[in-house]
Amino acid sequence: MSQLFSKKNREVFSSPISMNNPVTVQVLGICSALAVTAKLEPAIVMGLSVTVITAFSNVVISLLRKTVPNRIRIIVQLVVVAALVTIVSEILKAFAYDVSVQLSVYVGLIITNCILMGRLEAFAMSNGPWESFLDGIGNGLGYAKILVIVAFFRELLGSGTLLNFRIIPQSFYDMGYMNNGLMLMPPMALIIVACIIWFQRSRNKDLQEK
Amino acid sequence: MKALRNYLDKIKPNFEEGGKLHAFRSVFDGFETFLFVPNSTSKSGTHIHDAIDSKRIMSIVVIALIPALLFGMYNVGYQHYALAGMEGTFWQLFGYGFLAVLPKIIVSYIVGLGIEFVVAQWKNEEIQEGFLVSGILIPMIVPVECPLWILAIATAFSVIFAKEIFGGTGMNVFNVALITRAFLFFAYPAKMSGDAVWVSHESICGLGGNPDVVTAATPLGIAATSGNVLPDSLSQFNWDAFWGFIPGSIGETSVVAIAIGAVLLLVTGIASWKTMLSVFVGGALTAWLFNVAGPDTAVAHLPWYNHLIMGGFCFGAVFMATDPVTSARTETGKYIYGFLIGAIAIVIRVLNPGYPEGMMLAILLMNVFAPLIDYYVVQSNISKRMKRLNNK
């Protein structure tokens, strides 16, 4: 048991959430971060979907890593990811239809998410299933964290709501307050991601280039 | 002048290292160099200076903007009194406009300069003077009904994200004032376009009235919404648009006032006549092409000379396109850059029904391409000279 949560394994799990975040440090998976973060709810669902898919595809590829011939490994990885994405997509359609409509093609496009292929190639191909599972969960949550932060600001400032509950009271609107329409457009997601990167790098000296 | 210099010398020690007002060092520095040309010289290398530095350049641009600003104030009052159906003396009209425009200028300067001062102090740099011009440009390119709080947000956004992030004055890719306008345009479209924002409709300090009608469209707005038959007033040369008695953003309406500023900029050599001229040539040619063989819409039928005098075309051509930081720097590049700004502005006006005015987007788009244009101009020059060398 102690070996399962050794220092190294905890590191594998926690580093992608902060210091080695896939979105803000490696700058991967940006496209979907732009597309699904106009509202908080789809962002949370998207983050969880990616977490589940990354974790289980990591496990599967890690189990197969010694049997897959090197030359066709990308195709095998894609098949595994595609199967998992299809499962998640079907589950969303069955149990969270509204959100799956909002996410539209972006659930399917998880197949092409760079974070997934990156983790499979860089981690699962050379580590055991348990470590790979932790790595997948960690990277998925690191991605989800950024999505949720971005969606929080975009929904709050762009629609005045959070999870579709009205946060900014009507009296503000009566006084002349207006929702910021730019927040609902994809470019603003890039700017918010950039602000998060700015904040993170100004706090961590290790991340700054010399 | 002498007394001022002596006074500055007397209070200077307070702002130096260890002085009690050291926290305001950058503020003092900024004002001192604004009032007097600094007498420090470069210590190393060879430098060529002329008598003018960037603070003096900025001041001349601000002076060149004054005629358009004053006329804009008068026109704000004129449009308001016309909408309210009231008669007013010259001073009532001007006073009304002055009171409507002044808060915008103050807000824009306080927010923009405030951020500049904080950043300069924080990074331990000198105050940079770029905001002197942006601060007066911003209130001149917004509609008069634009609320102050969104103006403040937009100014803060553009100073931080269009300027400080790139390294401050002289490093920005985009024109700061236009980014402010673009932010407002996309974030708060209800306050930046349509027909209810161009004329102020409340009385200020007892001046003006409370008109029942609150809509007054700009000529371009009328052209964009009038199907495929152009109203008579727009199909001949529009003298109102030439003098500036039309609804529009505060400083952009009068061709005459802008022309006075343009002359000043050209005489002092601050703006490039190449850019300015080619914007007009590009716009006129494109608009003429649409006149001859365009789609059957009212905007396409708008005569080319009216295109040039309406909306923000003149203002953009004179004060925005010629911005030395964001425009092309090679001499040939200036022709290409200006021509494309004029052409794209008209294309957006005519072909995009959502945007009656295209000048802002055209200039911002060409800001992005300016370095590319320069690169190819330089490359072609290099290869030309290479050929000459090899043929010898």
C-alpha cells in the first residue's frame, strides 16, 4: 500500500496539476479550452471526460506497451482513445443530453487532443499501469482545472451567471451594468489562459526562461 | 520658464533614492522631461539625434488633434440641440458638448496614465509618453453615449494587453486607441453601434433638453440599412459630412478640422504623406470599383467621394494609419500598407452588412501585416542589389 502512494507516485499525480500543467506550462489542448469554456457546466463535463479518457487510455496502453510493435503504436493508441471517446460520448448522450449538445463535436475531438497523445507517448509507453493511471488522472485534472478557471470568468463576466444561476443581481443591470460580450467569444479564452500563465510564471521562478 | 526650472531643481532631491517622495520618482521624472528636454546624453556608441524627441512628437500630435476635438465638442452640442428641436447659441452648443466630452477625456487619461505610472514605478523604468496621444484619441473615437465605466475598462484592457505586455510605448503591435475601440465594439455592441448612441440625449447642467426621439443614425448607418436605394442626400457630395455636422464618433466627423491637423502633421514631418495619401487612393479606387461594378446595395452605390468623407475614414487615415509605431516603416511598404487599409475599409463597409464602418478593423488588420510588408520590401531590395552585384 505504501508503495502505491510512494513519493514518486504522488509526484506523478500532482505535478501536472500545478508545476507541469498540460495547458499552462506545456500549452497543449488549447483549442478545446477555447471552444467549451463559454459556460461553466460544459467546461466541467469536458474536463471530467478528458480526465476519464486520459486515465483509462493510459492504463490500457501501459498494459499493451510490451506487446505493441513499435511501428504501429500510434494507430493502436488512436484505436484505444477512439473507443474510450465513443463510450464517453454515448454516456453523455444518455445521461447528460443537454450538455452533450452544447459540447457538440468537441467530445469527439478529444481523440485529437494533444494532451492524450502526449501522455500516451511520453508516459504510458514506458511506465506501469498504476503510475500511468495516476499520470492520466493528474493531467486530466490539470486540464480540467484550467478549463474551470477560464469558464468561471467567462460565464461570470459574459453572462452574469454561474452554472446558469444568476450571480450578478438585477439591480446592477438596472444601474447600467452590462455583460461583456467579448467574454463569450473564443479570443477571450486565450487571453484568460494567457493571464493564468502570466500569474503562474510570475509566482514560480523555475518556469521563467533565463 | 527659469522660475519653473529652479523650482523643479529644488524639489528634485525629494524624489531621488532615499528621498521621502521616492515612491513618486517616475511621476516626477515624467513631468520633468515633459516640460524640459532632458539634458542627459548617451554615454557610449555613436548616436544621431535631431532636436525633437518622442515627448515633443507626442505634444505636436495632441496639438494637431485639437481642431477635431473642439469641433467634435461643438458637434455633440449641435446634434443634441437638433435632436431636441431646440435653438441654442454657439456657446450653449459648445458648452453642452464640452461638458459631455470632458469626463471621457478625464477618465481615459486617469486610467491610462495611472496604469503607465504604476508599471513604470514597478519595473523601475522611466514614464513612457505614448499614452499622451492615445489618451486623447480614445475619447475622440467613441460615440458620445458610451458610458464612462466601460470606457475605463476598455482603456485599462488595451493599455495592459495591447501595450504593456509587449513592452510599453514603441513596442506595441496594435494601435492602442483602436484596441480600446475594438474592445468596446465587441464587448458592448449595444453601446458602440446602432442608431441610439451617436447623439447624447440627456441635458447636462441645465444645458440642452430631453428629446423624445433618441435615435439618429450615422450616414453610413443609414446607407447600410436602406436596402438598395440610396437616399438623395447621400447620392451627391454631402457638404454636411464635409464640414462635420453629422452624427458620429466624437472627433471623426469633420473633414475640415481633421485636415487642419493633417497639415500640421505633414508640415512637421511627423506623419508620412505616403501612408496618408495611399489610404485615400486605396479607399477611393475600391469605392469607385464598387460604384461601377458592385452588388446592388445602397452602400455599394454610395459615391466614392462620400465614402471618403463619411465615418472614420479621414480620422483613421490621418491619425491612426500614420502611427509611426504600428505602421509599415519602409518607404515602399508605406504605400502598400496605406493602400490596403483604404481598400479593406471600403470592402468591409460594402460587403459586410453587420459592420457599417470598417476603418477600425482595416487598420488593426494591417497593423498585423505591417512587419510582413516591411520584411518583403527589405528582402526584395536585397535581392535586387544582389542581382546588380552579380551582373557586374
